[in-house]
Amino acid sequence: MFWTIPVGNGAIDVDPATGEARLRGESVKVSDFHDFFSAIGFGAATPVPARVSYDVRWLGGGTPQHIRDAEYMFVGDFVPGPATITWTARNEHGETIYRSDPDGQYNPGPEEGGAGSPAVGTEQNGVFFH
């Protein structure tokens, strides 16, 4: 399960031809639900206002890949490569700031239980599949 929020114009830059992309957010208002059960309405914690900042980068540079799956009506062209994220999070009325650790970030492949390399590209699926 995941949640989505709208992002402002200019928050993302994408170049499908090179596989490079960047998603940025600065001091984005979110709610801190404390735990999963509170987030889905079954916990006791009251949500508190919080802020997050993030900078996600897809570096591209891999060999372009064309994927077509007629059974699932999906076709796409992607450029794989490493990706990194830098982020901070804090409650609006708290002093503790949580930060990502740039050391040791890596993208696990299928042999490590990951889905494969991060990739940027274009796709068509469902009624847009052809």
C-alpha cells in the first residue's frame, strides 16, 4: 500500500532518451500517522503535521531496453541505471529530524530480491497498448 500526493509544476525533470530524471520536494506538508495501523484507521495514534524534503535522482546510462508483453497489454522503452534518494522528515512541532544516509545506497537486483535496475522511459498499457 502507498499514498500519493500532488507535486507542483517543475518538481520533476525527465529525459526518457538518456534515462535521467529528478524528482524534488522541499518542505512538503504531510501527516505523520506514527504507524501503519493508525494510517489506515485502526490505530490509536493521532496524526500530527509534518514536513518532508526529498531529492530522487535516476542517473540512466544503461543499455536501452524495449519490453513488450501482449498478455498483460504492456509495451515500453526504458533506460536503466542507478538511482539515489536524499530526504529529511520532521514533525512540525518537534526537534528531531530524520535524514537519509547517502553511504551504502544501492539498487538491489533480482538476485537480491529487488525488481531489477531502476529505469526511466515511456510506456503504453491497457487501452493505449498497441
